[in-house]
Amino acid sequence: LKESYGSTGNKLASGGNKALKELEKEQKIRTNRLIKDFLDGALLEIASQGKQSQLTLNHLDHIQKTRDKMQNNVAIELNLFSLMCGLISKK
């Protein structure tokens, strides 16, 4: 992208910085979507295996809440931490 905008050192031709920032924003969005889709698939897999494993309704509830939070753009790390705390709780 820098070459196409005629990069000379650290400076870009007119419109180059805006295009670069937009590309970085799109890449961040795409990366977050990929991570969320992967985690959602993993959570669905865990939940679908719940009947054959030792998962309780409480565990399945925490998994569903985590999936809901991902749809509402809660920070991934905080969301997974909350899930882990919920899964290890004795309730």
C-alpha cells in the first residue's frame, strides 16, 4: 500500500495515511471476527458434548452467556476470564 501511494521515507502521498489507517482498521476488525468465530465454534462444540460429559446446566449457562457477550463485543480476554471463573465455581 505504501508503494502504491508513493512512499518516500516515512511520508505518503496525499490520501495515503487515510488509506493506511483504514486498512489497519479493517485488518483489526477481520482478526477480531476470526477469533470470535473460532471461539464461538469451540464453545458450541463444548456445549454440544455437554450431554456426554460432566457439564452441568450451570456450565452450559456460562457458555451461552459467554457467546452472548461475544455478540455484544465484550472484550475477549475479560469474557473468557469470566467464563473460566464461572466454570470452576462450585455453584
